[in-house]
Amino acid sequence: MRRRRSPARWLAPLALVACAVAVYTVVNATLLSSDDPTATSSTGKATTAKSSTVSQRSKSGKRRTTRRRRTYIVKSGDTLSSIAIKTGVSLERIQALNPKLDSNSLQTGQRVKLSP
């Protein structure tokens, strides 16, 4: 009499591969969304606290509005140089607007001025 093999022999590796794909998808989506400067943090607050609207007229006479960030809320792993790169504001300007800011002791949730 021949013994029948259990389907768990091939179902277990298949389940392992499916779990690996699911973990990869979640991690990849999280990493992609954290690159977006307008993404929200885990508390649901936007990464920018204040913004002002600047109106300009183009050559055609139509009004064009652009948003300028006034402050930046520090996220985990941020440095002053990474904030400068993300926001497009020079490092010197950030340091001039925030004279009491210590680049070695940035804390998550701290506000950094980007414009006066």
C-alpha cells in the first residue's frame, strides 16, 4: 500500500512566498509615501504647519498661485541638511531663521521656520 503525500509539502512554501510578497508590498508602499513631502504622519497631521499663498500674474494675464511653506515639522531621521534638500531652502537660511536650533538635537514634531 502506497502512502499518500500531504498537500502541506507544497502549500507551506507557497504560503511563505505569499507572505514575503505581502510584506514587500506594504514596506514598499510605506517607503514611497514617506518620500512625498505632503504626506501625513501617523497622527494624521500634515508635515507643513503653515503655508501662505502667493499670487503672480503670468504673461497671459492669468493669475497663478503657488504655495510657500512657512514651517516644517521634523520627522524621525531628519537632519537640517535633509530638511534643506526636501524644502528647497538653503541650509544657511534655515540656520539664520532658527538661531537657537541645534542640529544635533532635532526632535520629532519640532517646528523649523522656513520663511519669516
